[in-house]
Amino acid sequence: LIFTQMTKMLDILEAFINLYGYTYMRLDGSTQPEERQTLMQRFNTNPKIFLFILSTRSGGVGINLVGADTVIFYDSDWNPAMDQQAQDRCHRIGQTREVHIYRLISESTIEENILKKANQKRALDDLVIQSGGYNTEFFKKLDPMELFSGHRLAPIKDIQKERDLDARVEVPVSNADIEAALKNAEDEADYMALKKVEEEEAVDNQEFTEEAIGRLDDEELANEDVSKADEPVEKNCHIPASNNESV
């Protein structure tokens, strides 16, 4: 199986395969569902078919290709889960041979960066999901209503305490620990850029707050002036007494 991200690359591979006379099959996003089933059955039952070229997104799910024992990633996906699903097309029920997986990476190209980012995402997945805190045991102890309220974080701590009882070790995790783990998983340049953006946002928020407070003060003063203008003005009038005023 040869997986690639782009159908244009499938066209190039197809021309190369035809040049050397290999028997092959092709599957991409334009392949109809009924045709997918036919291609899969023919490849698994006919040993004369040497190659199956596929796009990672279309050929990575929903098919069983145990007729192959070798997977080649001509280029990598930014999402490592997509490549994992694609290589699992061989690791299905009915596979009796050892499966070999190869990944082609061109030195000093963006492919190196893609692979590095994929490895970083795997590390974060191991930290957050695969470490065991986010599992069915957690949800069994959690009231469904608390999923929406967000007030209770105790179940995670309870599970962690139960896990550490045998070792008699408490492993508190602070925000600083999480930030340090994220820093190790990301490029230093990306991390510093993120911190710079956060600092700029904090400055912008401060300026916005000060400006909003200034506007409120101005509005209050204006409202006071308007209120004073609307109040009735009492004038002291002096009425002179008349000599002919009758009592």
C-alpha cells in the first residue's frame, strides 16, 4: 500500500508504475462506494496485483486490505491519527503475515517539520489521554449533571489517589507543570511566540479596560450636567408692598 495526501501525487505515482509495468489499483475521493468494495476484494484475493495506491483521507478508513504486508507513506499527514488509521488497513482480522511500515521523509524540507509536529501531537496525546486519567473509570464516578456544571474536579484526584495508594506517592499537578509539559512538546519558537501574543493581549485588555472606565466617567459627568439642567430653578422674587393694600 502506498499512501499520499494529494491526488496529483497519485497521478505521478500512477505514471511511474505504468512506466515500469507493475500491476496496481488506485483509490481516492472520486472512487464510488460500490467500487471501493470491488477493489478491496480483488486486491485481497488476487496475488498478481502488486500495488494499491491510495489517498490517506479516502483509503484510511472503512476498508480491509490484509492482502498487503507493506505500507509506504509517500508523505505524512499533519494529524498522526490519520496515518495511524491508514496503516491499520493491513492490521485487520485475517492478516497472517508480518507487516512492515515505511515513511519517506525528504531532508531539509517541510516534511521534516510535519513529522516533528506529528510526534509532538503524539506526546500530548500520551500526556492527556493515554496517561489513564481520562477513562471510563473517571466517568463512572462523575455525576452526568456535573459535566455541564463544571464545579467538580474531585473525581480526577480521587482516581489518581487510588492509583497511587500502592506506591504511597502523591503526584500533584499544577498549572505550571502543565505549562512546562506543553512547552516541552512545542517548538521553543512557537512557545515564545505564544507567550508574546498572550502578553500583547493582556496589554490590549488593560488599555481597553482603562478606556472603558474613562468613557463611563465621562458619561456619568454628562448625565449629571443633564440632570442639573432639567431641575426647576427657584428664583427669589421681591414683590413691593402697595400703599393702598387692603387688609
